[in-house]
Amino acid sequence: MKTRWLYIILLALLSANAFAKAYPDTLLLHRVFTFSATIDTTNVEPDTSYAYTKYSLNVKRRNFVLLAVPTMYAIAHGTNRKYVGETFEKITSHHIEKYVAEKILDVTTVPHHRKSMSTVLKYLTPKIYQETMVGDNLLSPFNYHNRKYYRYFISFMRNGTARLNFRPRLKNTQLVRGQALINIETGGIIKTLIQGEYDMVRFTLNATMNQSGAHVLAPKNVILTCRFSFLGNETDGNFHANYGLNPALPDSITDSHDYQLMDHLRPFPLTDEEREIYSVYFNKTSTRNDQPKRINPLKKILWDVIGDNVLNRIKSTYGKSNQGYFRMNPILNPLYMGYDNRRGFIYKFDVRTSYEFDSNKEFYIRFKSGYSFKRHQFYFKLPTYFYYNKRRNGYIEMLLENGNWIRNELIEKDINIENKDSALETYSRTPYFKDMHLNIKNNYDINQYVSFQVGLSAHKRSAIEKKRYEIAGLPSKYISVAPFLEIQWRPKAWKGPFITLDYERGIKNFLGGDINYERWELDMQWIKRLTRLQSLQMRFGTGLYTKREKPAYFLDFENFRENNLPGGWNDDWSGEFELLSSYIYNVSKWYARTNFTYESPLLFISRLPWIGHFIEMERIYFSSLCVKDIHPYIETGYGFTTRLFSIGIFVSNENGRFKDFGCKFGFELFRHW
């Protein structure tokens, strides 16, 4: 009896001891998760400091594929294998997360002072307390919402600190492992080591945090070692960034590539290897300057002009203060292709430019185009914006586009009546019309809750097979000109749903128009952010033609139309119908639609062994539609994105019967580079 009670007392003591040990671990994790909330960042005064960054690149293996990798062209065909560079920047911060960086010194051995492997620069400013540390990627182990993805192990030390080790519960590219030195009293991170692999870059990050003021949420010193591996290419990178510097600078800097000035300003010395790389580079430069220049025009054209511009994305600024920005996607890069059931393979091209006159006025123009190999159609959109009041989102837009071939069964019936015995009935493209669309509108936000648009919409629809219409005595061209008004209501300002009411009135004989019609549409869209990376995207909409007069054959809605120029994962992969036949958009004078998309990391496939490591985000789709003769049309799907591609698989049901099965595919390779 005594022995039994002795065992009971002993077990009770052991249990109490176990709970006592678990308590401080749980308490410390709570302090880490809530540390950022204890820091007042609302009263941070504007501040100016300087940042120094040193980097070295070692191209261990390379082949011709490296030429097509963004920002790697300069070192892909260069004669050297090792490069070094340094930058000195002026940082003007208005808020802990809002700052402007102005580069004042840039010294490098990379040819033409090109940026190389610049995609990893964002790792030098990690936001370790936020849900994602680098942009919208890499789930932070120090954020409360991500605790379910990690396992934590704490070792208490004697100097008021603790070592926090963390590792992911799943092997996934969005998760990291490592350790951190924690202040036990506050839960603040003193320094941390983070290891991971994302977007073909394996990295180790050492960050030492600031220890005073609001800047405790930002790093003071960061050391990054990384390796980029892709199809037999391998490049190692070493980066070292130091923030919060206040050096004695000259009154003016005339040469932004002044090595002697950089040698004077750098806060810590170069390594022997880095000095050797500089020495070899300057010796070669001096030798070339002393000898007569022999320029091979063929090499310059093929490599420096055609090669770089055709294979790689072009980005540059212009203007005295870099007010202008220009960007063009590669001309002949197969990575900019996509695929879906309706259009087959699509090759896309995109170029844009903007110019900021001041903080409240800006000009922007974009040319977006694509070619469908299945339909043999070329599409383009050319939107032009002039922001005359950016504070109120006041802008004038002119949009010119083509490519939305529109089919009309009523005209097809008229032709068949007129030509019952005609051999022309064999034309497969007879019922289709090309559509050239011009839209001019003015947008203005009255406040954060209400905005409106007024404008003019014009369509010129021309028959593909004009001869058949001429034989039938029917017009082969139709023009509509319609003023329109749109009112948007945002009940919760910019953080809630957007409810939009559209009214458009086509007027016959107005500016050459020959169609009378009246159309109303109501649309509601809402992206409900559950966490930083989890969201529920919802869309409800309906539309109705309340007036149609002959020859008003065309039923063309503003919010219910086929998108012929889809982008990648983050561009129109939600709120659309992926398997819906194109002609259904234009056969009914009314429609009602719903679209739901749930997006999250680590959902289904990402939990599988091996393959799950590469899955970045996943989605579940559900869409429904009611139109004339189809009620309902239901479409469900599942999709995911990886570093290489995005894919969606969809199944449709029409009037209670299986309709179709298909997929959508897009390249995502180097999209974040």
C-alpha cells in the first residue's frame, strides 16, 4: 500500500516538473510571436542613413542555358568566372517599412556594370516578424500564423538569452530551418541563422537585428551565402550588407564608379580573394585602355545587342531624376508561353513604360499581345493612362484592343435562309466577326468608399468571311458607339468588397453607330484575406440587355467576356471560366454568375513526400453560370504553382450532365527574377 502511494506521489512530481518545464517554453514563444506588436512604429520620425553592400559571384559551371536566365546574361558569356562588386546607398526612411534607396556608389567587375543575380538582393532585407519574410514568400517561423508549420526547441542560457531552434514539419520550399538567439525578457530576436531553398536558390542567411528603437524589427547586419543551380549551371554568391551607417561623405560625388572613394568608405575590409579579383580586373582595364580598341562589330551585334535584348527582360529608367521606367519582356524566350484547352499554345509579349511628372501626375502605356497557335489569331491590348490626380485615383484611360472574335447565331440563321443551296455554307468561320474595340473613360474616386467612371465605348465588328454576307445582301460590318456610366461602392473602403453598377447605351446614328441597345450589369468582387497567403476570392455578377433593336445582333457584356490574354498564376486565374465555350459569352441577353477560389500554401499536394517540396501555392476553384438554355453550368478545379510552372485541372457540368475536362498551363520560371 505504501509502495503504491509512493509511485503515485512520484508520478505527480514528475508531471508537475514536466509542465513547469513546458510553461516557460510556451511563454517565450508567445513573447516572440507578439514582440513586433509591442513596438510603436507610428511615431517614427523621418531618418537618413547609409547602407553598404558587398557581393562576390563565382560561376562554377555554365552552359548556353544561362544566357536565357534574367540578370545572368552579362556573366554567362563573359571571359571571367569570378566577380566582385560593392554598392553604397542613401536610405531615406519615412516609416519602418517605407523607405527610398538612392544608389550613390556602384563599383563592380561585372561587364557594363550590369546587375547579376539581383533576385537575391531582397533576402538582404528580411522581414522576419511578418508572415512572409521575403516579399510574399518564405513563411517566417517567428510569426504566430505560421506556428503550425514548424517544430520549436528551446534551450535556456545563463545570460538572459535562449536559443530557439526551428525546423519545418513538412519539406516545402516555402518553409525554412535554423536557429535564433532570443532575449528572454522581451522575446526580441538578437540574431538568427536561417536556411532554405526557394526559386532554384539554396541560401543561408545570418542576420543581426537592431537592439533599440523602432528599428529593432529590421536587421543591422546581414550575411547571405547562396547557390543558384539550373540545368547544369551553378553559381555561388556571397553578400554582406551593413545598415545604419553615417560616414563622412564628400559634398558631391562626380563619379558613381569611384573605386578609391569606395575604398575609403567601406566599413570593413575586403578579403584577399576579393582584392585579387579587383586587381586582375583593373589590370585588364588598364591594358585595354593603353592598346588600340579593336571592336568586332559582328560580336557586338550578336552578343551585346541581339542576344541580351532578345533572350532577356529589359528594364531601365530614364529622365533626369529617373522619373521614367521602361520594361520589355524577352522577344524570343520560350518561357513566356502558356496553354489552355480553348486557345492551345499561346505566345505572349509585353512591353510597358511610365513617366512620373510629379507625385500626383503620371503617364503609363502598355502593349500586351499574344498569338494563339490553335486559333491562328493574334491578340493585343493597348491601354494608355494619364493620372491627373493620383491622390483621388483620377485618370483618363484609352484602351484599344482586338482579338475578341464574336459569333452571332442570328446572323448565321439569316445567311442560311438567304443561301439554302449555296456552297458557301461550308465556310467554318462564317458566323464569326473580328472585333476592334476602343474605350475612353475618366475615373475619379469621390472618397475611399465611392468612385465613378464616365466614358465612351465603340466597337467595329467585321465579318471574317465578307463574301458570304455580300451574296446574302447583309452587312459585313457593324459599328456601335455607346456612352456609359459606372458607379463603384466599397462598403469597407479598400479592404472589403467592391460593388459595381454599369450602364451602357448604344445610340444609332451617333458618331457613325448603327446599333441601338441598352445594357445593365451588376458585379461584386471581394478578395477576403484570411492570412497573408490564405485568401477566399469571391465574385458575383449579373447582366441584362433591356433594349435591343435590329440590327443589334451582338450581345457583348463588359464583365462577362473571354480573356484572350491570360497571364500567370497571379493574373486572371481566378474569377474566370476556364472550359466555357467562347460562343456562350454572346448568345444570351442575360447572365448570372458566381466564382469562388480558395488559395493557400501547404494544402494538399504540398504535403506529399518529395513532390510536395516544390509546391508553392494551391487553389480550389468553383464557378457556376446561368444563361439562356444553360442553367446551370458548373465548373470545378484544382491548381498549384511551382518554380517552373502553374497548372490547373478543371471539370465542367452543363444542365446536370458531364460537359468537359481540361487543363490550363503557364510557365512561371524566373517570374520573380
